Amino acid sequence: MTEWFEQPAIDQSRADQNFPNEITEKSWGETLRSCIQCGNCTGTCPLSDIMDYGPRRIIAMIRAGFRDEVLKSNTPWICASCYECTVECPKEIKITDVMYALKQRALEAGTVPAGNYNPVLAKEFFNLVMKRGRNNEVFLMMFTVLKTNWFKGLDLAPVGIKLLAQGRMPIFEAGIQMGTGKKGDLKKILDACEVCEN
Amino acid sequence: MEGTDMKYIYYPGCSASGTGRGYEESTLPVFEELGIEMVTLEDWNCCGATAYMSVDEAKAFALSARNLALAEDQFPDMDEVHIVAPCAACYLGLLKAKKYIDTDPKIGGTIRKALQSAELDYTGRAKVRHPLDVLVNDYGLDKLKEKVKRPLTGLKVAAYYGCQIVRPYSDFDEGHDPQTMDQVLEVLGVEAIEWPHKTRCCGGAQTWSSDPFLELVWIILKDAIGSGGDAVATACPMCQFNLECFQNKIRAKFDYQKKIPVVYFTQLMGLALGIDANKLGMNRLFERLELPASV
């Protein structure tokens, strides 16, 4: 048995020294360096028990440069954006926004955890809004289920049928015109974002 | 008071025509009954909610910013354009974008440039408001009390705020123990019960996906029932959907027998203002609300 004071050997060569900078370069990011590892975030998080690593550990791992472990973890995808941790953090770290930054990076790098619906849902939501300017709950759920697990569709069918009967399924909701080229064109704005970012 | 003469811009959000129809169907008649003028924002787009933000931050802010800029553009004569977003995710999305654009020069610069490419501009005149904020801080509870025609005496309701209207950017209520919905309900004659989970997370957009998320909903429902609630009142389409639509699954999974109706606080307002339940979208509820005999 290892004694409590014996630290496990950390392979420094695996650490990516640049990784913490990618997160701290955000406008709010510098606060990440001031984390005191108090654990308020993990303690208040209603979902930390099903995360691979709680928010406190994720912050420690970001600072230590564990890029792969962080970006492959389910942690940011379990986060439901309730902002409890952000409000409770004594160092005012925007932890929910840290999770968003990790989600964006994991999607970019293609390292999302298998079997989690949330990355697929996010991508489908994004695609729908890019095409129609608005989300459509029916299409969003249909596409997500079709791209992940068809059986989930059967599981959800009773709720879906009831919603349909109550007129709560927006099948004919068309969204707004994209790419009109006129004043206020959403497509123009989103395209311009892309240019500004790069 | 400035509030009552003020014109508000209504931002429906995507769920107002879908799962959250009852919210819109009750908010609009209630505001009309109170004499609060509300005009729908034309050509509005998605607020960039949680899911979109997970993919691209700048575009998510740009989506919300377009709505703010459209409101400023459509109402050029108003010093301040107050956008009312009933959906909690829309409220947070618009407010968050506004805060970032206003305070972060880098994000603000990117977004303004993007808007300008479509001849739009955001100057900061657009303000983001929640109906609870408007009702309590602009309209006033005293005036609301005068309008109550049918007090909902004897009805016990658990006011459930959820997360995003009280955290972290909103400033109209307190993040740990918010009061505005309780105050509105009390004015309607409802007894707003004391209970512990006013702002606990409902699992958001993932509740459908797996059991640990259902457990979050179960914790909320069983404590609302256990604290003596006849119904839960919500201020968010996502909360309402999660709390209402998975009750069958929860009863099976956690061997729990009880049911509780989950309504929008605006539906209760409508009832107290004398509007027919079916005109408030209450015919679309999974679990109908039975009013006590004392009403």
C-alpha cells in the first residue's frame, strides 16, 4: 500500500504546457490561475458525481496541462450550465464558461466521449440554427436520436406522441430567411464572425 | 410610474411555438389584461442557447447580438428598448451576450463588426428583461393586486425558478433564495410554500438522455410534493418540460406513486385575472391543475 504522502509519479512529458494558456487567453481566463482548489464548485455541482472528474479536478488538470484527459472526459458534456459553480466560486472563476471552452475544443479536436448524446445534440442544434436561424425541437431530437441510438427514439415515443396530440410539436415551424443578402441577414453576420475569428 | 406606460419588445424564443406553447399562450393575454404593451420582435433568431455556445462562442454571441440590434433598429425612437424574454435560456443568452459585448472590448469588437456587415448596430440601448422583473419592478405588486378578479385561495404552489433566470448575470432577484415569483403568487392569493429546491438544476437539455438526469427531476418533484405543494410553478419552458413530461418514467424508476401538475406562473396569473384556463394553454398540460373548492 502506498503511504498518503507518497505522490504518484507524474509523467511530465505527457503534460502540454500550452494547454492552460489556451483557456486563460479568454477575456475571463486569467482568473483560472487563481483557483485555490477549495472544491466549492464540485460540492455545489448537482451532477459532479457522474462526471469523470469534478470541476475542481478539471481546473487542476487544465493548469497541469493534461490536454488529452481533459478533452476526452465527459465532464464538460455532463455540465448542464446551471451556473451554480460560477456563482459559488470565491475566486470568481467563470467555471461554466471554462466548460464551454472545453466543449468547443473537444468538438474541434474530435475528442468527444463516445456514448454521450450531448456533443451530437450540440452539433445538430448548431446545424439547424445555421440553416434556419431558429431551433426546431422536433428536428433536433429526431436528428440527435438518429445519429446516436435509434432505440432511444422508441423510449421517448410515448412523450412525443402526447406532445404531438397537445400541439406542442412544432413540425411546421419554418425559421427565418437566411442568405437574403439584405440588411440584417443572419448568414452575413455569422460568416463575418468566422472572418473576424481567424 | 414609468413602467406602465412603457412599451416592451417581446422575444418569443424557439420553444414558444413548440413544447413551451403554454408559456406564450399565457404570457401574452396576461400582459394584455394588465395593460402592458408588448410588441413582438420581427425576424428574431435563436438566442444561441446552451447547445450552440458549446460549438462556437463568437457565433453564439452574434446570434444574441442580432436580436438586440434588431430591437434597436425596429424601435429607433426609444431611449431604451426593453426586450422581454420569458424563456430562461433566452433570457440568459441575450443577457450574457450583452454583458460580454459591453465589457469585453475584444468580443465587443468582433460582434459589432459582424453586425455591421449586415448594416446593423448595437449601441447598448437594448435591455434584457424577464417577465418577473417587469411585473415586480416596473408594474408593481400593488397594481397587480387590484387586477386580481379570482384569488386562488387555498392553492399551495412550489415556486420553481430553475437556474438561468437567477444565475449569474441577472440582477432582479437573489440567486440563492429568490422571491419575485413567490411575491407574484402571494398577490394572486396562492400560498407559495417554503421548499428547498427553488433554484436547483432540472438537468436542462439532457434530462431525456439518461437516468442520473431523471434523478435531478425526481429530487425536485418529491420535495415539492413533500413540502405540501399542489402544483409547481415554473418560469422556463425547459424546466416545465422536464418536470412535467418525465413523471411517468420517474414513477416507474423510483417506485414513486405521486403526481403533481407543473404549470407556468403566468398560467396561474391568468386564472387569477379571470381568463379561461383553455385560453392560457392549460389544455396542453400532461397533468391538469385542479383548483381547490375555495377558489
